[in-house]
Amino acid sequence: MTDQSVLAARVSTLKGVHILCVGDVMLDRFVYGDVDRISPEAPIPVLRVCRESAMLGGAGNVVRNLVALGSLPHFLSVVGDDLAGRDITRQVGEHQEVDPFLIVEPSRQTTIKTRFFAGSQQLLRADRETSDALDDSSRQQLLDNAAKLFPVVGVIVLSDYGKGVLTRPVVRGLIDGARAAGKPVIVDPKGADYSIYAGATVVTPNRKELHEATKMPVGTDEEIVAAARHLIATCGIENVLVTRSQDGMSLVSDQGTVFHLPAEAREVFDVSGAGDTVVATLAAALAGGAPLSEAARLANVAAGIVVAKVGTAVAYASDLMAALHNADIHAGELKVATRTGAVELLARWRHKGQRIGFTNGCFDLLHPGHISLLGQAKATCDRLVVGLNSDASVQRLKGPTRPVQSEVSRATVLASLTSVDLVVIFDEDTPLELLTALRPDVLVKGADYTVDKVVGADLVQSYGGKVVLAELVQGQSTTATIARMGK
């Protein structure tokens, strides 16, 4: 399998893993409007407000990303007894996947970051915040609850925004407790003294934070590695993952290994919250059993997804699959979609009155029989969708030596054909679940089947769809071709 196929196989392991996230939660508010004049009172733009929204920020955004990936976060933080704190509590409660423990400190002000936008251009950010350390009661409650969760989670994330939750005593209690339980700790750091994070498995500074923590130059690959190694040597940290914006990421370990990962984003619209996405994806991948190098590569892909979105965005598991399946595809890249993406695209096609056709298969070694089938299928519809068995699905159906080509390679070839409008990879043994989601107007299979033997025929016919049996090209078989190659 290709590197992208290996990473794509990892995406399913993110689902259902338990992650403990501890850190500073805040409310991210967004005010959107239009600017068409300058104020007569001062040389500043006048924003005519059109809409406002609010979402979880800080450590709360790590939790949002974990939920988007299908993971199960346990969330420990502190809020004030105010409107923002109650809004945060409500929003956390809306995610049924989250196990929350939010401590309320009556004297504390909940942190709010308000961003003002004209179109997609950010004009201003206004902050209301506190950086006071937790009181003794809150600190003990937080540590006691974390200790109860260490045995049931796979990874611990410390999301430090410098707002008073992760003070040195709290950090030490969390890292020491996690290490005693044999659980890795990922830290999104703050401040210049990283000795507070001694014993952490991974810290994830950006380039600016790395410079501030080491007072060393960080302009080149070599300088990044030297500064990261300085942190490892002086602060007792096992690995440093440096996020470098348009230059990608660099992973440096205490074993001396270095991985430079190029940026995945084609266009950067907004870097807000990208670090939270990196931390969440890294944590979920490690909890799912991925080695650190693969977890970092998956996190790099996720970062490339969110910086191409406006606002504090998240990367969904379906986004990751689409990005990985498209990674090796050029001319046909827009013709490969996830199941969710396919449903949305088909709705747009139907809105235009277009008829949807569907066929499916492994398409391991494309031969004239396949081309004939696809051509006949295309003739029955305006848009042809091909359901493609994943590598794991092919292996279950055909045996351990198949497929010959990876799912990414097979999707690339299919997407390059003019008869094919969309390719959707599915992991089940049959396409029934995919058919249920897509509801094509025409289902096409080869004439070696009878209608009553075609998977999904009853479903398609139940809502008025049609089943078509395509003529076969004699003597064409992938299995037979492979057998001849082995002689």
C-alpha cells in the first residue's frame, strides 16, 4: 500500500478512543459584517454587523476536534460563574460524546476572545480574560478527577493557554500521574519555561514559541532541529513536534530521529485553532495505536485541512479520508469523495435534474471488460458514481495477496476515465450501505448476475429506480490475468 493508504487505514482507528483533555477553556466569539466606509470620528473602518456566532475555544477547541474525529474526550477545565461560563457549559453538553467535568469558580472571569470580520478579513480581536491560578479547592478537584480517568483513557492532552488552569503544581500532578499509569502525555505549551513539562511524551510549540522557549534562531530546518534538541536535553521532554505554518512540521525525538513534514495546505485562509487540530489528531492517532511518526503525518494532513477554512475550524474524519484519497490524484482529484461528500454532491446534481447511475467493484487491474461495463453504465445516466472496495475489503473478498494495486491507485485510474464522474471508496464487503446513502436512479452490474442476485437491487427498485445488467466482454478477468502472470 502507498503511504496515503497506510494513513487512510489509520483514520478508522481514531473512532471510539478515549482521550483526557485538561486545560484552559474559553469562548470564541465571531462578529461578521461589511465595511463600506471610514468612521468620521477616527481613521478606522465602520463594521456593519450582519451576524454573530460563538463556539468553544482553547482546550474546548481540542475537544471539538476530537469529537469531529470520532474520538471520545473526557474534558476537565474551569469556568467562571458568568454568562460565558454558562454558554461554554451548554455547548460542551451538546456533544454527547464528551464526558465533561467543568469546575465553576464564582470569582473567576471566563475567558472570551471576540474576533471581528469584514468578509473573510479579520479586522480586530478583543479579549476578556483571567490568568489567575486556580484556588486550592478547584485544583484538588481537577487532579482527583484526572486520577480517576487515567486508567480508562489512552492519551492525556494538556492544552495550556496560560489562563491559570495548568500551573506548575497542576502540570506536575498530571504528568506524574499519567506516567505512573503508563499513559503518554501531549502538551500544547505556553510560556518560556518548558521545564514545567518535564516527562511529557510530546510538546507541540509553533516556531515563535520554540524561539521564545530557547532563545535560539529557528529560521531553517537545521536551526529548528537544534532548538528542539535543546528543549529535549534541558527540559526532560521525549519528543518535540514543531508546527511551522507554511513550512509544515518537524518532529524531533530524544532518540535523535528527525522528520520534516511539508505543509499539506494548498491555500491558507485562517490559522486560528490549527494547533488544537494538530494536538487532537496526534492524540487520537496515538490512542488508536499509531507510531508517533504516522500520528504526526496524520496531524499534518489535518492541519492542512483546517487552515484552508475560515474561522476556528475542525477537521472531520471524512475530511482526512478525502484528503488522503486525493493526495496522489491530479486530473481526477475532484472526482474522489467520501460518502458524506458524495451525498452532498449528488444532491446538487439532482437539483439540476441529472440522473444518477451507480456501479461497483474492486477494479484491481483495469481491463477491457471494466471499460465496457463503465461505458454501458454511463450510457444509462447523466452522472456515474463508482463504488470502489477499499484495500481491506478486497483482501477479505479475494484473499491475502490482493489487491495488487492500492485503493488510492485504483481510485486514481478510475477517476481519470471520462465515463466516471465520481469514485467513492467503501470498506464494507458489499455496497449496500453506500447504496442506501446515495439512492442512485440506476444500478448497473455485469450480466453474469441476475437481477435478484444483485446487491441492492431490491432497495433501488423500492423507490422506483432501475437495475441494468451490462453485457460482458468474454475472456476478461482480473483473477485470470494475475494467474497468467504467475506462470
